[in-house]
Amino acid sequence: LVQAVRKVEKAVDSARRSNDSMLVHTACILVWNLSLPLMQTEYRKHVRKPFATALAALESIGSNLHQLKVHLQLEIANCDVSEELLTKASAKLQEALQVDYVVSDEEKAAA
């Protein structure tokens, strides 16, 4: 699974170079979905770079997938906390707070 995430991370880079926003969105969503099982403490170190790559790609195209961007930023911050990089984690959380994203009623009910 870790190797699959790395390959999809390379696909995100390729998608960003193509300037195809739909392809970038699809690749970033795929990174997120493939990485969900790896968000456990012992595997978290394997998802930080793919998440950062996906976030950078979304920002480079001016993506409106705000929910995904916030989730990526929060998980990158969690990775930084687990590595005891508290200043980096704090900066990433500040970035997440600045995203124009409001939680919908459906999301609140699901939580």
C-alpha cells in the first residue's frame, strides 16, 4: 500500500505538470483515499510527503476542493506532531484555519 501511495504521488506531480485540473483533483483524491489505512501511528511517516504533494498540487491550480485541502493540512500537522515538529504543525494548522471552508450540516450530523 505504501508503494501504491508513492506511485500515485508521482501521478499527482505529472497531473500538476499537465495543468489538467480534473486530473489533479482525481489524483489528489486518490492519494487521500489510498492513504486512509496508513494514518495509524506506525505508518503516519509514509503519508506526510504524499499529502504535502497533493496539497501543493491543489493549491497550484487554485482548487475549490476546500474540504480535501483542510483534511490534508490537518493530517500533515498530525504527522508533524508525531515527529515532534510542533512549530511546523502549528503553522500548518494556521494555514488550515485560513481556508474558506464551512462544515455543512450533513458533515456535522455524520461526525
